[in-house]
Amino acid sequence: MAVFAAAAVALSIVLLTAGCNGASKISAGGTAKAAVTDVTRTETFNGVVAYKDLRGLATSMSGVITWLPPAGTGLTSGQVLLSVDAQPVVLLSGGLPAWRDLGTGMTDGPDVLQLETALHALGHGPATVDSHWDKETTVAVKALQGRIGAATDGKLTLGEAVFTPTDVHIAKVDGHVGATVDPAAAVLTVQSTERVVLLDVDPLKRKLVTQGALVNVELPAGTTVHGNITAVSTTLTQNADGKSIYQVTVELADPSQVKDLALAPVTVHYAATVAKQVLTVPVASIIGVPGGGYAVTVVADGPQRVPVQLGAWGDGYVQVTGALKPGDTVQVPT
């Protein structure tokens, strides 16, 4: 009894007392009913608000880098990403990487449609957005070039435009002014401007974390926002403290709630289901049996000790098997 009692005390310190779904409440008289329910375990993780989708950006232009934005800059479609030989490289919205020169006489393709869509969103036209390059496309490109200070030749040589699915935040400047462009090397490391929460999960708790699960994120001001786990790394990495961890990404239901909290520490509460539809009793109702094993005291015509075997535990309740039946009333010592 002493061994299990010590474990029960330790659990009560570590776990939140949220209870199991559908588990019976402990009565004022110190009893509870055995119930079939899910066993949940509430885990608390430390996290940080971060920008989404860290990746490197390169350019196919050849020449010398003549301008780069500082780290921390936010850039939107239509703004200059960098300059090579004093010619601006423009950021445009789109998920398809550029792979050829864009200009008059080119064959129809999805890259033309992507360019025209981005130009139209910026207010430059063309009136008809399609996969065909025509005079309106040339006029729209010239309007963009005039806006960013590029030569207004109405075409985009490969590398003069970089397409990204979202606006970007400059996380790190990899190149430097005066360096020769290497098309195979990232000039800038960027992220989406959308905020997410990143968690470092200990390998021992990896199996508790499932993609798609809902979580509550406690912000520094004490308010709580909702989110869900969208990615769980499959390989171990080293965190800033040199510990081996799995990185978990949480996307928030309303990212605007953390728009001013980049790199702010947060606390994430996650209720993991560790057993589904099993017979449970409060942890405090378990007593140790001399010589080994566990039991509960069933309250019927008179107190009766019923041996049980223990299974999954969580949030103040534990799975039991044996002669105990659903609905049996057990003593819960106070």
C-alpha cells in the first residue's frame, strides 16, 4: 500500500485534475462508482510562438548581390526581396516555382496563370487572367517593374521573380552584399508571417501526442487560446539546451491572437486519451494488498475488499480489471 500510495501522491502533484470523460464524481461521503469511460491524461508542455514554415530562398539570377533586407523584415507580394547587379528581385504570390523566362512568345502554362493572378491581385491587370501571355500581360509586368524600380522591358528573366505561397518574414540573411550569387545556395532564410506554436516533446511522451489533437495554449498574459497539433516530427532533433526532442507544431484557431508575440514563451495543455472505454475508479480508491497486488473496498451490504489489476492511469483515475463491475460503489479515503 505504501508503494502505490506514494505513486498516487506523485501523480496528484504532476497531473491536472480534469478527470476522465464520464467518470463518476467522488461523493462527500468518500465514495465513487466504478464507471466505463475514456482515461485521459493532461500533459503540460512549454512552447514558443514562432513563424511558420522555415525555408531557404535562392535566386537563379547570376551576378553580385547589391542589396539584402535585414533579418526581421516582413515582405508581401510585389515587394523587393533582394537586388543582384542593382536589379531588383521581386517577391510574388504563388506556390509554383519559376522554371523559365516569362515573356512575349512563350507557350501557355500554369506559370503564366500564376503570374497573371499575382499581378491582378496587385492591381496591375491583366483584365483576363488565364494561362496565355498577351499584350495585357506585358503591360501588367511593365507596371510592376516601374513600381519596384526595375528596367521596364515587360518580361521577367528566370530569377527576377521568386514565388512563395504566403507573405514572408526574413528569419536570417544567409548571403551578403558583394557576394556572387550561387543558384544552389540560399540567400535568405524565410518563414511565413503566420504564427504557430512550437513544442519540444520529450521522447518518453512522444506516444501521447497525436496529430490533429486539440490543445489549449496559455499566453503570457494569462489568457487561453485554442489550437490543434498539425505536425509531429518523426526524428529526434537537438533543442537549444542540447536535449533530444521531437518538435511538435500547433496551429491556432485564431492566429491574430498572437500577432505581437513572436518568440514569446507559452504553456500548452494537452489532454491525451490513453485508454478508451475501460472500467475506471479514482486513483485514491486503490489500496495495496499485503504480499503484493491491489484492491478496492466495495460498499454493498458491508465493506468488501475486491482484488483488481491496474492499467492506464490519468488525471486522477486508473483503469482496473478483475471482479469489479460497472456501477459498484467503492470507498475513496480522504
